[in-house]
Amino acid sequence: MNAFMRHEAEALSLSTPYLLFLGDIDQPSYAKTAFGLVDWAPDLCVGEWSTAEGAVSAGLARMDPAEARSRGARSLVIGVANPGGVIPDTWVAALVEALDAGLDIVSGLHRPLSSIPELEEAARRGGRRLVDIRVPPKNIPVGTGRKRSGKRVLTVGTDCALGKKYTAIALHRALLARGVDADFRATGQTGIMIAGKGIPMDAVISDFEAGAAEVLSPDAAADHWDVIEGQGSLFNPSFAAVSLGLLHGSQPDVFVVCHDPTRKEIIGVEGFPVPSVEEVIDLTMRLGSLTNPKIRCGGVSLNTSSFDEGEAARIMKAESDRLHGLPVADPMRGGRLFERLVDSCLA
Amino acid sequence: MNAFMRHEAEALSLSTPYLLFLGDIDQPSYAKTAFGLVDWAPDLCVGEWSTAEGAVSAGLARMDPAEARSRGARSLVIGVANPGGVIPDTWVAALVEALDAGLDIVSGLHRPLSSIPELEEAARRGGRRLVDIRVPPKNIPVGTGRKRSGKRVLTVGTDCALGKKYTAIALHRALLARGVDADFRATGQTGIMIAGKGIPMDAVISDFEAGAAEVLSPDAAADHWDVIEGQGSLFNPSFAAVSLGLLHGSQPDVFVVCHDPTRKEIIGVEGFPVPSVEEVIDLTMRLGSLTNPKIRCGGVSLNTSSFDEGEAARIMKAESDRLHGLPVADPMRGGRLFERLVDSCLA
């Protein structure tokens, strides 16, 4: 790596493993980040810590920052959101203790960590980092459209919040299990914490959206796969710009359409029906072919969490039949259908 | 307007008319902003001012800030870019003089005006504004996709930098000349200076791109037209995200495709051919119909500046014939063809 390259933009990179911070939160619904990390990245979670006796638990061993550091932890991750959106004084003292114990602080909260003088001072004192994962890396270049080496698969959706992140993580694990050299490329806050790296694509300035996606999945070996977490939907009137910049910059060879058959309307807006899987395939092919003319659909990831196993199997088969045999699977259920979807992506 | 509404995001609004500041620049190529303002908004330009005898002139009466203020000027616009990207000390003293004379400062330079302590101090002292038109308004909401009242026409392009701004300005003027109630909605720096208001769409965070376009062209009377300046191109691998967010949020009833027949490759990238006008019409119809199912193409604005009058006329006729009679005109040439394009937009 030469001096010039060191000045180029890189994805955020977190120091792992983590001590999960639960603050004084006593309602589990505010601790989704912590629970997601324990579910999806247990190897990254050394322990948990809270500032109050009645706080929620993520089921890990409770330990203070000094002990976590001695057990290998490198960052304290704020795994909860405060209902008022503020960081109370009791948290500040605890976070300073963590910095002084040698941990970075990682936060997905709205208020930047560096806006709190005590944290800024403690971080400087100990040479630790305050990492706001809502903040994209600096110096992101404008996209070039240049074809990069290596293979890429992107998860896209008929809507937001129906399984693009989980599908990408499950695909990544399936590739690793088969001995395929692969990286999970995270594009949202929780994904970045799980991966320990990534770029928050929704927080990037529009002019640099495609460029950020290019930085996220750089040139790689010819048989390497990047599994890229999708964002939004091309059919979402609020967020399609994010989805298109990510599609163009990712230049995927393969995409997987994520869909929830119980979702009828686009969430968060009024009067926009969820598009059909066929419409998403067709539009993704058309728009994605600008930067990768060989783009193809690997299959469908169906969120069947509302159904029992028998119903789910019937729905997946019916959907596959309707789509002329395209692989349809629920990664959360795994099994033969999911292996078939993985086969199709690698084909 | 109630208290709640006053807290909502609004487009940038500049205080007009302007004193154009030319600094010490002696090369006309660095004074494009000033020349563009004189060409397109002469009524907004009270005079010009420079800090050196050999500076370029925009052809206006030379006057200092105090005189400009007495003649009605309300802002000093920095009409030049410094080759090094810095604001030299001689400029700072001049800008402080303008603030003390009662003028706001308007800048499109990369470095924020507020990063210069002397300017910050002088602005506070006199209650004047430092307006960086690269900086979008705060509190832009997420797009809703809600259909708004009034009519909208958006200029789109086969590429960047081939006439979307000029086409929108010319359409706006033609509508006013016909007595149609209309606003020009600027989306780029020069357009914002010409209009005295607008939102720099390329500087908006991706998640809020469509929302910014919604703020830009709010509800209006049923027979009111917003003429919205397009940005980028859906076929540009660097900037399509900007174009799609602007398209979705603008929910145009009509779009005009801007094209330069001499342009063969997308500028700024390698290996991307300029799409055909038909491809742009087709994709704009398809993507735009998400937020306005009645979207239609009003015609084509052809940049014929490389051709003489006879050649231009032949090219425009051939293009219109090829497009089954769709109106094709060059707004810079005006005339009967352009009036036909305006008719088509209003139809």
C-alpha cells in the first residue's frame, strides 16, 4: 500500500471483539442492537455491562470494561437506544471508564459521541476512537463505473425491513461453509456492527452514493465473493435513490430478491403497493445492467416467519413454480431449498 | 403559517439583488458564475466589484459595497473561483467590508464561509447571513410520495452538463411570457443563484434525496407550474441516485429530455455510451410513474450549439421525425419549434 492509497476512502472498520453496553435500559425493545449482535455475531461479544441492577440482559457474562479488556475486548458497543434520545450523565461516566480501560466506543445513536466533551477528552487522553457508525468515511470519491475484479451478490427487496441484511449474512455463511472465499459487506448500522466494518449507505451524500458502494466492495481475487447487504427498494418513493446508487456502485453479478408475502403496502408511506417479485427482478436487471451487463437473478429469499413449517414450504414451492422454477428459500429455515438458492448464486 | 410549519425545512432563499464579487481573478474561465448570472439574471445584478485593477469584468458598473447597498443590493455573490481553492486574505477584508455595508455573502466555494472567523464575527456583528449554497437546508424530511397539488415539469438528460438548467430557465420564461403562473425550481449552485432560491440536490444525504425534492416544489394552485432543473442522468453510473431521488420527489407531470447530439460518451467516466433519447424517455416514464402514474414526455431539448442555423434546423427536424413527431427544439434558438415544445408541455 503506497502513500497515495492510504489517503483514499476506506469503509469504516471497528476494533473487535466487543463489550456490549446496556446502560440502564429496562425494556428489551430498546436493546435490539445488543440482541442482534448476540444472535448474529456471538463470537464478537466478550460480555455485557450495564449501569443499573434492573437493566435488560443480552444473556452474556456481566463484566466491567477492565475485565472485558483483559479478556480481549477492543470496543464497547452501545447496544441500546435511550428513549429520549439523550445520553444520560450516568452513561457518560461509564463510557469514560471504558475509554480509560482501553476500549474504543462504538455508537449508532443520533447524537455524535464527539459532541460530548468528556468523551472527546478521554478518547484523546488514551488514544482511543469514538466511532459513530452513522457517519460515513471521509473522502468518498465519485463513482467511476469501472468494472472491478471478483464476484458480487447483492440482496435487493420488494420493500425495506423484510430480510435483506439477514439474507446477506446467511448467504455469506453458506459460502464460507462451502469453502468459498467471501466477505459480508455491510451497509447499515446493525450490519456494520455485526461485520465489524462497512459503510452506512443511507448517510452518504447523494453525489457519492455509487462511489461509496465502489469503495465498499473493492477489487478482489477472481473467485472471491462479496455478499453485499441491500438497502431500501427501487419501488420505495422515499429511498429508491439509496437503492439505485448501491446497485450501480455494487455492479453485482447476481442479486437475490427479498420479499415478505404478508406485506401488501410499502411501509412508512401511504398508497404504494408492494411490487411483485417479477417487477423487482425486471427493474433490477434493467438498471443493474448499466454497470454489469451480465447481472442475473439468483433467486428469491422469502420471509416466512409468519407461517408454520408446512405453510412456509407450500408458499415457497408455489412461488418457485410461479417463477418458472427460480430457487425460492427462507434463509432462516435453511435446508435443501436454501442450499439450492446458494447453488444458483454460485452457478 | 403556524409555529409547526415554521420549523419545517424550506429551500435556501437568497437576498437579492446582488453585487458580483470578482476578487483578483484575471482569467475569465474562473469567473463562470459571474458571467452566468449576467447572462441569465441581469435584473438581479446591481454591479460588480473587484479587489485588483487587472481583474476580469462581467461588464457591469463597478461599485463598492456601500454604493451597491444604496442602489438596492442585498447580497455580495462570490462570482469567481480561486484556482488554489483558498480564499486569500485580500478577499477576506473585502468580504468583511461588504458585510459591514449591510450585504449578505453568498458563496458556492468548497470552503464554508463560516470557517473563516473574521467573516463569522462580521456577520454576527451586523446581523448578516453567510450563505453557502453547497449546503442544503437542515431538517429535510424523508420523502412521503404524497401527491401534491399544482403542475410540474422536470428537465432530464441523456448525460450531465448538456442543457438541463438552461432548458428549465427558458421553459420558465416562456411560461411567464404566456401569462402562466410558474416558478423555476433550482437544484444546482448556479441555478440557485439565478433563481435566488433552491436546494443543491447533489449535496443532500441519500436518505433524504426524494424528500428534498418534495420540499423544493410544494403544493401549489392547480394551474401553477413548477419548472424543475434536472440533475445528472439515470444512465450516469456516478450520479443516477441523484437523478432518481429528484425524479421521485418531483413527481413531474411532464419531462423534457435534454440531449447533445455530438456527445457520444458519458462525461467523466470511461466506456459508457450516451443513451438514446428513446431509452431516456422509456426509463423516465417507467421510474417516474411510481410517484406520478400520469407522467409523460413533453419533447426534446436539443443542444445544437455546435451547428450553424441550417444544420441545426435539419438535425431538429430529423430528430422529431425519428421520434414520430415529438416536439424537438433548441431553447437557445427559440422560435416556432420552441413554442411548439412549450405547447406540448402545457397540453
